[in-house]
Amino acid sequence: MRITVFFQHYHTPDCSTAGRPYALVERLAHEHEVTVITTDAWRTRRVTHAFDWVPHAADFVELSVPYDNAMTAGRRLRSFLQYATRAAARALVRAKPDLIIGSSTPLTAAAAAGGVAQTRGVPWIFEVRDLWPDFPIQMGAVPSLPARRLLYGLEHLLYRSADHVVTASPDMTRHVRTALPPDQVSTLSYGTDFDLHARADARDDEDLRRELGLPDAPIVLYAGSFGRANDIPTLLAAARRLDDRDAVFVFAGDGYHAPAIEEAARNCAPVIRLPPQPYPRMLRIFRCAEVSVVSFIDLPVLGTNGPSKFYDSLGAGTPVVVTGNGWTRRFVEEQGCGWAVPAEAPDRLADTIAGILDRPEALCEAGRRARDAARTHFDRARDMDRYAALVARVAAKATPSRR
């Protein structure tokens, strides 16, 4: 089967992200002819080169479309529209595929996939990795009421035109099912890569600490984007509250709030900033931590997210403190693999972390439950097999006119 995948944001495990797009393309390419239409924005951001940029047997169409989280809203919009128009144009002149996958974010990337699918009369799967347009609207990036209405109309048009919708979290699925029948929507999390977890030798953890300059003290870890949505000021305030404790707050990543973290690292003993790390090494850093934090500002849409750091921390056996409401809060409370505090509440966060570090037996038990929960619910290889089976079902169910 010929499959065309639209990814504006593609990355490999050599990048400072979880590499889920790479895992999907690699899995599908085992059985099908896969063409990926993407950009080269992440190619130069690889920290290492242990993985091929293009998975074996896949075909890549790379567009030169710049993108960076530091861009203004206007520049981001231009990037989104440039990718969508150029990707659609390239897809329309290539051999007709049997199925198309369109992945958001942004919504325009999925719109390009859906438009090409309709034009060529083939089935398509809409992969929802973030809820758009709720995310940019609630973040204040779309102040115009007519623009909001247009985006919501596009969102529901794409849901209805897709042959199936795949989401990254159960709360996203709940949202999409307000517009579609339940059997037309599936939840397939980013998950965590247990093969990469298994390659790490626990005996090397001390070497990694020395390599990264981490002290021999309990580690509270935040890993990932330092973006506006991630409530970094609350984490820094909580870290200052821990100044008198034998613990360090490690921030690993990059983004908007990087200057504030750098300043805190210079002036606050418990704060350490690490540069972006390749995915396999980041899994080892999770294992070195006593607890990790998954934080967002207090917006409803952010409670639907399926953050990769959540799955990877649990997979490493490191319990998680989540902030705010949403499915991750329910999950850690039900599974006993972490704790939850309100969003934007630095005193509550600091008190919770201090209490956790004072209870080593409870911390150990939560870590055991974390790994068990990840094995049961978030095994990426198993979910990629499910994705491949879903692709086959959607293609088989398509009407003759759409094959």
C-alpha cells in the first residue's frame, strides 16, 4: 500500500523530543511504501546522529520552511500556511497514494492532507497531537472573533471529512467524540520506547551524572520545552523554596523561558539547566531523577495534552508530579504513580515535592507503580502495531471510489 504522511514537525530520537513521528514512519515502512512530506526545520537541531534522518525504506519530501518556538504569532502563521500550500502542491503531482495521514499541529497541516485526500479520492486519517484551534485561542494568539469562527469551522470540517481520527490522549478523544461517532476515533498515546530504556545500563548512571555535572543529591527534573504554556515561573519559584534542602531542580531543554532559567541557575543553588539532550540520553536522565514534574499554566485545553515527558518518566520508573486538572491527574491518582497539585501554585508544588523527598518508601513504591503503569498503558511499540493495524482497517473499509 502507498501511504503519504503530512508532518510539518518531524524529528528523530537524535533530537530533544520523543521521536514519535520517526517511530510511526519506521513502523509503517516495514509493510508499506511510505512517503513523508515534511520540512527540514528539525534536521539541524539533532544533538547526535545515531539514527538515520530518513527511516529505512521511507521516501522523504523535505520543504525548506523555517519554524521556531521563538517566532511571533504572525511568523508562525506564515510558516504554517507556507508548509500547507507547498506540501499540498507536492502531493498532488506525485503518484496517487492509497491512504493519507495528516498530523496536527498545526491544523493547517491536517487541512492540506484532507484537501489532497478529497481531491484524489483516497481515505485519510487525521492525527490530532494537540487540540487546535483551542490551544492557540486559549493562549491568546487568535484575538479576532471571525478568525476563531473560521478555525473552529475548519476543525469540525476536518473531523467530518476524515475516515478516522487518532488522538494522543483520552481527553482529546472525548473532545473529538462530540463531533463524531465513538468508533471513528481512537486514542494512541505517544508512549515510551522500552527498547531504548532497555539499552541503558543502570551501572552507567553515575558516569552520566559526572558527564552532565550533576551533584550527588536528589534530583527533581523538568524536561522538555520551556514554553509559555509550561508554567516555568511557577517551577522556578518552587525551586527557590527548596533552597534549604539537599536537592536540585534540573531543567533539561530549551524555549521561551530559557533566559529566566539561566538567571536562576546563576543565582539559586538548587537550579541546574541542561541543554537539549537526545532522546535516548534523556531517558537515562529520567532514571537518575527521584521525581519529575509535568506542568502547564491553568488553561482547560492544556489538561488534554499527552506530554511525552509524562510517558518517558513513568517508563523510567520515575514518579510524576502533574499540575492542573485533566486526564494525567486522574491517571497518577488512580495508578498511584505520582501526585497532583493545582496549576500556578508554587507553594503547593514546593511543599508537595518536599514531602515526597521526605518519604523514600512512598517514593520507591510510586516508582514501581510508574513503570508498571507505563508497561501496561504506554508501550510505544505496541501502540505502533495498533496504529499499523488501524491503517490497514481504514484502507480496507474505504469505498471503491476512494481507493
